[in-house]
Amino acid sequence: MSGFEGSYLGANDRISAAAVMECKICWTPYDPAEGDDYRQVLPGTPFADLPEDWHCPGCGAPKAQFMVLSDPGSAEAAMAADIAHRTALLEADFREIWNSKMKDVPIVNAALHVQAVGFRGWEGRLLGVLISPWFLNLVILPAADEDWSTLQPGAKEVIGFPSGDYEFIHNTREMVGGYKACSLFSPMADFTSQLQAVEVARAIMAALFEAEHRDHTDRAADIRAQRQAELDAVAAAEESAQEGSLGDAPLPSRRALITAGMSEA
């Protein structure tokens, strides 16, 4: 869809040359790829370039009464295509990890699968949640003109949002390149289905931009210390699992978010 609703009303600056328009009276479409045989308009003619006296070939309605049916050349469509392409690479990278390294690790939740959820433009970059059978992370992907291939894996960076300050860890992958991730849940034992994980991911994306959660994030140092202890516990469990036994290593069932306001501490 276009970035606006309602009739076209001559707003040439709000549609691209690829915009497919539709008469709001009789629903006859105008596709620039096809033109208009009735008025001898050649294929490839954008709607904005039609003569002002052009009328709907179906009912005679004036040009101004057409609405945008779809606009593959709009900024919104370009952003959607970029998000789809880059999140597909992100998912492919982590599916490869799942298939090559994680499938047989006892602490994974086999009811879940890798899925990118809620990605959107944010300060020129892409921000969203990545779900996997072993974690749920906030992920930031670079802007189109940024090169994050030199990020130092494991380096930490605190990034602010309306709901608080979050600690992200730098990393790189073969397909997606450089990215920054904030661990929210790991392991994923509390999730009973992919649908539940997706609902939580969408709730996180909404809460991230709600300033009322900021009060819960002021305990950043305490939360980071708790997270590190839990990470150490997970690492110890994985090491034991590789030796053939989980032993007595504690497995946290739910890690508090850095925000603390989105999850139980």
C-alpha cells in the first residue's frame, strides 16, 4: 500500500512511477505497466503522467478520484523489501547454527524454530526480535551505508531506548554480517509454543518504546550482574552436556530482561 489513504487528488509527490491506481467508484485499476488501450496510453506511462482530462475507462470518473491500490516503488515498499531480505539472511544464519551445533543440546526447546519478528526501521537501522530454540534476543542490523563487518565479537555497548538503557553484544555472521544483540530470554524452557514466543516478541517491541518501563531499568548494574551469573550457569550446563551429563548445574528457566519491566526478575 501507499503511505496515504483515500483519493489521489493530484498528489503526484506521494506516489511513485510504479503505483497501481484504482477507481474508488467502479474499482477499475490503472496499471502503468499496461497503460490504457481505451485512451491509447502506452504501457510504461506512470499515473502521474496521464493527461489531466484522462478519465476512468470503466465509469468516467476523473483522475483525482483514483486511490492507490499498491505502490511497489514507494519508500514503504522499499523498506519492506529490505527488511524481508535482511531478516531472511538473519534467519538463515541461525538455522545453520541450529542444524549444525544446537539440535542435540539438551537445554534447547525443540517446540520452537528460528524466526525474525517485528523488525522495523529505527534511526536508519533495523531493529527487531530474533527467536530461536535456545534464545530470544533483541537484534539491531546496520543501516544500508554502515559497515559492521569489523565489529569485535563479544564487545559490549549500552544503547538507550525510551524504556531504558540496554546492553548489546557485538557479533558477526557469514550471511548477515555484523549485528548487535541484547539477550532477553535464554534458555527457552518456559515457552510452550512458537505462537507464544512470537506474542512475547511483539509485546517486547511495543514495550521497548514505552517510557513508563524506564523505572524498572534503573537497576541496570544489578540486572547485568544477574544476567552474567545466569550466562555462566548456562555455559556450565552446556559444557556438562557436551561431556554427556548435565550434572547439578542450575538451569535458569527464565532470564530477566535488561529492562526488568518486561519480564519477571
